[in-house]
Amino acid sequence: LDTKQITVSVDNAKFTCFIDNTFDKAHYSHSLVQLERLHFHSNYELFCVVNGPFKVRFEDGEKILQSGQTLIVPPGILHRSFMQGENVKRYNINFVMEKVNVTTDLDLYSLTKKTFAMPCIVGNSTEVEKSLQKLSQSIADDDRLSFCLYFHKISSSFETKNGRFA
């Protein structure tokens, strides 16, 4: 896989975001096989569904995302994503967040970690989709300033809409 990544530090948080050539692709996969293979990551995983439905299975249930919905799965959460049709399109990015030892007025690390502590979803956000496209381009161009702006725009949509589900 052709992986691109960018690393930026903002306040006391260091973000490394990476995308690969599956960023905007989704492939049909048989649900019975997929449901058996729950896995977890040491990074956050974000799915933005452009054309659904897109299913994400967790240990204790599942969530079916429709067009316009975005989901963030935090590190350590067992999950599996899959499509039940061939016309599904979604964006997928992964990012790691680390705490940086600097004195700052804002504890961005703790705020972000708290916001994304559990899987959370925001719906009907074409702004997230547009921002993800621009975020992807900023990673390809190694444009750290644009990356910060679009990453903030995406993450703030979760904070303001409080799309958590249990």
C-alpha cells in the first residue's frame, strides 16, 4: 500500500495522520467472514460515508452508517467495518495522538482524548467530507498548516454535535 503521512504538533498534542490508497475506496466483503474478525488499532480510525450503507461491528453491537455520517473509532476498541453492497463509498483516515511535554494555556491533548474516548458519530455533515478531501490533499502536499486547519474543522464537528453513542 502507498501510505502517506504527516506529523504536526499543536499545543501539547502531536498528531500523526496517515492515509493509503484505500482512503476513498471501499470493497464489497461478505458479512459473515467480516463479523468473525474483530480487531483493534493503536490509532484512531475515522470513516466518512459518502454513499452507504456502511456497517461497523463492535463487541456489543453494530452501527450502520448512512451517506453523510462520520464515525471515529478510538484506539483499543474491537471493531470491524464492512459493506453489504458494491456501491458503498467512504473515506478512511487513521491518526495517532501523543502528549507533548510543553507548557501551554490549552490542554489540547486531554480535550481531544476526552472527546474521542468512545466511538462517536456525527451525521449529515457534507462539511466533514469536503474537509477530508482537503485534509488528504494537505497530507499529499506535506502542507502542515492546511492539515491543522482541516483536522481542527473535522474534530470540532464532533465536539459541537456531541454525536456519541453507547
